[in-house]
Amino acid sequence: MPRLENKVAVITGGSNGLGQAIAARMAEEGASIVVLDVDPAGEKAVTKLGVSGNESRFIQCDVTQEGQIKRAMEEAHNAFGRIDILVNNAGIEGPNKTSEHYELADWERVFAVNSTGVFLCTKHAVPLMRDGGGSIVNISSIYGIVGGGDVAAYHASKAAVRVMTKNDALAFAADNIRANSVHPGFIPTAMVDRFVEDTGLEMRDARPMLDDLHPLGGMGTPDDIAWGVVYLASDEARWVTGAELVIDGGYTAR
């Protein structure tokens, strides 16, 4: 039996990169998929899932806007009758600067998407998950655990997600709603491309250096992360909450 059969998954930032891979693997495992994204490309991403229209849906919304999130969660619940899984994946990296040089507006923007967005989606999903229980999977980062001396707001916002997850795990355990965080290493996505570009390097020059940071065969793939999310969302992880699943090829083992 598919691991997510009869479950409904809401995935933020699901139009590309990690979110798109998570949506695809969850669909393969039998879940009905609702992609939330500010990017209208989410419509095409849902079409690519290869499932019927009554098993998937795209809702365009900005995770920093509470009204949009509330409506999106209600629409998802009304369409499928339930929400079993929430994957808070939407995120931005922000400028590659240290705290000394960060502009307040840039700092607040990163936190609005990466941290407040997780809070808002959780806030409006939990009441709709409470009757049947469920799983919240928050995509943090290795840079929510360790520092790197760069992208200051990204590090801080992802660390906030890490501890928010643990707090929510305690807060919602009585409702049988689990909350766990995933901490990816470097994955070749558009976010990493922008990060490299911001350093002034070409990817062909940066790739060997990024690979060397990960002892287990270099950078990973979006599917490496997606399968970890599938596990945490599934009943296989029914006794797992407040945990950190680090998927980083050994980056943080140094």
C-alpha cells in the first residue's frame, strides 16, 4: 500500500526545487497534493504530478499574508475534506551579508517568509488537522544548526524554525499532531545558484568546493530531501515528533 494513501498534503513553495520534489514523491505515495506558492508556476508543477484534477490543486498565495493563508487552508480543507500533512517549505535566502551589513528591511523580509510564514501556515492548518491528527514537516537547514559566517538572516530564521518546531511538537502532541524539522545540506536548486552567483563565482568553479563540504559523495539531490519528508509525514513516523532530520551528506558531522 502506498505510504501516504488517503492523506491530503499541503506544501508551501511547491512550484520548484525542493517543494516540487516533495510534492512529486508524496503524490507517488498516494497523497492528494495542494501546492501553495506565490509563483503562478505552481499550476504547471501540479499538472506535472501526473495525478487527476480531483487529487491535486494549486492555490496561489503569499505565506507572509495571513488572510491569504487562512483562505488557502480553508479552500484546501473544503476541497478534500481534511488536511493530514503540512510541509512548510517556502523560503528565501536573502542577501549574502553578515549582520553588520544587513539592512533591517532585508532582515525582516527573510524572517517574514522563512519564520513568520511557518507560523502563519501552522496557525491556520492546526485547527483543520485537529480532528484527525497529522504531521507538520518544517524545512529548516543545516544553517539552522551551525553557522557559516554569511547570509545572516537565513541562518537566524532557519534556527527559529528549528526551535519553533520543537515547541509545536509539545503544544500539539495531545491532538496527535506531530511536528518535525528537516535540515538539508547544499542541494543544487535555484537558491544555491543564487547563493553562488552572489559570491561572484561561476557554478563550475564553485561546485567542487560545495561538493567537498559534504563527505558522502558531494551535494545531494532534491529527492534525497523529499524521501525524508515522506517518511516524517507517513505513519511509519507515528512516534516521531520534535525531531531534527539532518540530510546533509555528513556536512554537520565535522
